[in-house]
Amino acid sequence: MKTPAIALILLLGASLPGLAQDARELVPVTDEMLREPAAGDWLMWRRTHDGWGYSPLDAIDRGNVDQLRLVWTHGVGEGGSQEGTPLVHNGVLFMPNPGDLIRAFDAATGDLLWEHQRDMGERTRRGTNRNLAIYGNTIIDTSADNHVFAISTETGELVWETQILDPGVSANASSGPIVADGKIIAGRQCQPRGGQQACIVTAHDAATGEEIWRTSTIPRPGEPGDETWGDVPYEERWHIGTWMVPSYDAELNLVYIGTSVTIPAPKFVLGGNGEQHLYHNSTLALDADTGEIVWYYQHLVDHWDLDHPFERLLVDTAVAPDADAVAWINPSITPGEERRVLTGIPGKSGIVYTLDRETGEFLWARPTVMQNVVSEIDGSTGTVVVNERLLYDRIDQEHLVCPGSSGGKNWPAGAYSPRTGVMYFPMQNLCMLARTTTDERDPSEVYGLRMVQQPAGGTDQLGTVMAISVETGETVWQHDQRAGMLSLAATGGGLVFGGDTNGRFRAYDDESGEVLWETNLGAPVSGFPITFAVDGTQYVAVSTGPSLVARSVTNLTPELRAGDSRNLFVFALP
């Protein structure tokens, strides 16, 4: 074990003895609690393994949400992108911050209990840290220096740490892990200078940090998928990252995680336009015990930096896609049959994909915002056909591509409500002019494209919230606005909470989309909203701060001038 990271412990004194006692007596979090969390807790990124971003709490509802008031606020670090998700357990709120800074607060009052600043010496980077995991008496995170580590929920002191890759390898874990059946599951970015060994998903024992398995997202020579890279040598296969957070089905014992684009993106310099280049832009279903790829589905052979690593929603539902709303349907579906599906918008193309999550069978898909990259999806096989007019075959070739690389959908997460059977997505109406910058495999050129974002044609409303039926694929409602939209959360009170790039944080009616409450937080609402309860009082929390997605949209809306302050805000009824 290496020298422990520096932990600044702010112990509570006599002025708050009750809180100090409660903080030291946090009930250890078990696998059972993660599978069925207490209604008042928010124990992981989207609260539950199925990725819903849904809380059953209903004390704040459509009838009283307009009375919400700020209860407390606190700064959340300096530098980097602020895209964090608070966790709440037994009245204590744990907040990830850029630069591997973690803080614990009294969730009801905002009093700081402790903070842990990981000491990475010269390697300290102010990178993104979107989420944490909690297990037993520890908070677990993946670090910017390629470790997985656990700190005490009571004091913030380091409990254990395990090196995943050499600290100098460029493989930033911008989104933290989940814990699934006692195993810490996490993916990561993997820039070319990090090498192929950085493109991995790992599992570690949540109690000890011992590694259990690691799975490569780039096939090695002789492995299945190796042949899909044409004549590209293994050492020149780069950047199939898994930089967002997995979902998990405990009954099937499958972990679902999405993958990113290749570097470079245009395939004419990477083995040819006709190759698949597995496993980029795919959903991978991994055996949680072994890491084996049980099945995969490739959403797009990408040439334009349109990643597909975003949240996967796991829903048991009737499947009855409406042909008037859904462009591509598997003809073997019996309308109304019950299926265990994996659904949502997994990538920047903005296309909803619904798959059978046990087998990976394609069920249906539909576009949302303007897109011109997918021409067809074969309903029988799920094979995606890209628009050949947008393929590249030389340097300095330019195409108008929709959506742009900032995404019709990006890492800001959608939500699903079992109340309505509807999933809610934060979308952007963007395109880009994308010009090739190289005809060689040159990692210094990164994606091999010069990409200039612009609004999608026919609208000046860049942000959209779309509500789509999980069963039929129909659009239930849509809210359009000038500012870009960021992450959402749904509640049992009939509400969808979400913020935008102009600092507005709102509550929408989950059935109609009507805005029922709004406040100006002064900076892009880049954090993931949550709701929780302490001593019978329901709270709503979200953080603000700069992010790449917010910046890409605000560059196109210069009249909207939100600040860039990094703060955590917590609201409740009077």
C-alpha cells in the first residue's frame, strides 16, 4: 500500500454533538441496500443500478413545488469541470469535486463534516469527477492517478487504495464506479498516449480493493473482434473508452457499459470505411463475475466523434412501438409482449435504442433531434447503416454533420419514471462542419477532424427536454428553449428536475412538461440533480459550474451570460 493520501479531517465539536455522533454511526451499506435503497437515500450515480435517476419521494409534488426555497449552499472546489453527483446516506451528503476532492456534509444543514483531498504530487490534475460509490463504511472512487481507493464514511481517512494502471498513464477516470454484488465496476478514458492497455473495464473487491478482472475494449490479436480492424496493427488501435457509469442487472448478473469513438474518428485512415472496429460505439453486456463480454450491440460505426458511452436504462415493460413515431422496428415483435429491455439514448446521435437486455436483440429505434448520420437500421438484425455521403476518403474533406460532436445527447443524464412509463432526456439541437485534418494515423491530431459547432437548421432553440414512452416510443411532450439542457431527475411527486446552461434550475410536470418552478443559480447547472430525505423532510440538491458541454452550447448563445461559480445548492419546502 502506498503512503496514504492527505485527509483533512474537520471533526465536529461540542456545538454539534448530535451530528458528530450520527456521522460516526452511519449504517454500513450492503448489497441489499444498493439493490433496494431506502426511499430517503441516494446511494449511487442514478440512485439505482437500473440507471433511472428516479426517487419515490413525493412530499414535494406538483401542488407545492412552487414553494421550494434554498436551505443551504456550499462551494465545491476550484478548477476543472463541475459535473458531480451527491450521494446521501443516513443524513450525510458526500460530494465529489474536481481534483479528487471529496467532502461530507450534514445533508440537512450543510455543515462540513470532513474533506479528503487526494495527494497526487506533481500528477495532481483538476479533472472531472462525476460520481462516487458507497459500500460498507467506505466511500469508493477512481482517481486521476489511476487508482481505485476507499475512504472512511465517518472520517474521510484513507482505508485502502489499489493501483489499476501506472499513475503516469493517460487514462482518466472522469466518472467513478458502481458497486455490483460486492464488486467495484469502473471504466475510463484511454487517450492514445496511454496505450491500448488503458482501454479497460475493471472489477475490484469492494471490501479490500483486490482486482477481480479486467476486460479490454480493444480486441487483442487472435481475440474475437480482432478481424474487424482490417490491417491496423494492435499498437495503432486507440481510444475505445468507457468514460461514463455502468448499469447492472442483478438477476441476469450482467453489467452494461457503453463505449466511445476511435482515434482518429474517420475510418478511411484506420483500416477502411467498411470495417466495424469493435468494440467502439457499442453497448457491452459483461458477466459481472468474470468480465466476459456476453453480448454486444454496435450503435454506430463512427466517423465523426459521436460517442455512445451514456446511461443505459433497464426497464421491464410491454413493447409496442408505434410505427408513426418509431422509424425502425424488429418485425418479430409481438406488440404488447413483456420484455426486459435496455433503452435510452446511449450516444451523441440522439437516437433512442431499445434492446432485449438478456440477449442484445434489437427491438426498435427512433431519432429525436435532427440527425443525418444513420440512414437505416435493419429491423431484423439491428444492423445500422450509416449515410455514405458523409464518409471521408481524403484530407481536407468537409461535411455538415448532425448532430455535432457536442451531441444531440451527451453525458448529461436523462431519467425514467415508473409512474408514467416515460423517459426524459436533455437534448441539444446542434450540427457541425467537420473537416478532416489528416490522412495518417497520427494521435497528435486526436480525432483527425476540425469540428465547428452550429445550431441545427430551422431552429434557434438549442435546448430540448423530450419525454418519450418506453412502451411505444411516442413523444409524450417536448419543452424547447434557447439555452442548452443538462441533467434530469424524476420523482414520485410527479416532477422532473433539471437545469440548463443559463443557470436555470426547474421542476417540470412529468405528464405535461409544464414548468412549475424555476430559480436562477447563476451558473450552468452541470451537476446531476438528486432528491433525498432527512427526518421526514424532502430535499433537492444540484451543483453548478463549468463543463465542456455547457461551454459548447453557450458559445452559440452569446446573449445568455451565466457565470461559472462552482456551488452545491440544497432546497426544501418552508
